[in-house]
Amino acid sequence: MESQVRGGTRWKRFAVVMVPSVAATACIGVALAQGALAASFSVSGQSFKVTADSLEGKGFAQYGALDSGYTLTGGNALHPVAVSSFKSAEITNMCQSVVTPNIPLLGSVSLVLHAGGSGTPVEADNLYIDVEDLSADAVFHNIDIGVAAGNTGADKGGQGPGMKGGKEAANPYGFAQQAESVELTKVQQTAWATTAGTFKLSGLKMSVQAGTHECY
């Protein structure tokens, strides 16, 4: 049976293309808005952009790694990233955007999420962000630069931050830094993945739009 056509768009074909990178992310976003859930975001073969007015984090650490993921053409790729981790974080006025290009008949389609902009910040714990590019004003408190990335932390007899693990590849003896707390303002970043023990999006607003619409 032929796919239903409205305004020249075959919606079944559109859905098949969009489900892997947009619809699934949207469902996760709606669930997170209803309560604190375990979260893991990655968009196969695509980076995504995030902005925030501020991020206040406790238990900060950062180290270099390689993320592995599938490309839009079905191959595998490695992405060099700086993994930024926080034991807990509050994020004010957050925007997250991902653009899916080259959709038949439509071209690019963008998914944009906004949260934490109505006086109640986004809340996260055990947050890891695999960052490709970051711009912000930063203040670090009790910073320790040059520790080993794989050291398991003072609670386990070590001195470094420990690592997320999973699909990332990192040298456990490589360079890392950590701080008791950090304050980031005017944040703009491009990332390949985000994971968190819990991630609560207060005031979530989501839109799917034709064309390229990014947070910055």
C-alpha cells in the first residue's frame, strides 16, 4: 500500500528516516521531564550543540578520550573528546539541538530542546559530557591539574577522578584535572554523547522543525 501523502511528503518514509536520531531522543526527553531517570544521549554519527546561561557543578573532572560511534553512512568512526564529569550539576536555561541532514524531500530537519529556563534549573548527577568544542567563562575551586585519569579517587584510596568507561577509549595514566566545584557561564559546546545517573529537565519544551535550527 502506498504511503500516505500530505502536502507532498510521504510520512511513513519520513518516520523511518527520523526515528533513529530524533524520535527516540524526543521520547527520552519527555520521560525525563516527568521525573528523574537514568539518561544516556548519543546521536549516531552526529554531534549535537548545547548552550546554557550557567552550569554549577560539584565534583568536577576532565580527561581526554576517544568516542566510537556509527556514521550516517553505516561505517564506524572515532571522535577525540574531552570528557567533563560532574558528581552533581545544575544547569540554567539549557538548549540542546541536533540536525539530521539529507532527508529525502525535506533536506535537513532539526530537533531543539529547551529546559531549565523558568526559575527551576535542570538537575543532574553523575553527569558525563563528551565534548568536542567548548566556549565559556569558568571559575574553578580547589583545582588539581595533572592527575592520572584512571586514578579512582580519594574515596577508594586514589587521587584522580576515575573514568566513565563504556565505549570510550582513554589512557588511564593520561593527563586529567579535577576541582571541588566549577561555575561555567555563557556556555556553548559541541558534544558527541551525554550520560547521567539522573537527569531532570524542568520546563521542557521540544520542537521538530524543517531546516537547520541550532542553539548557536
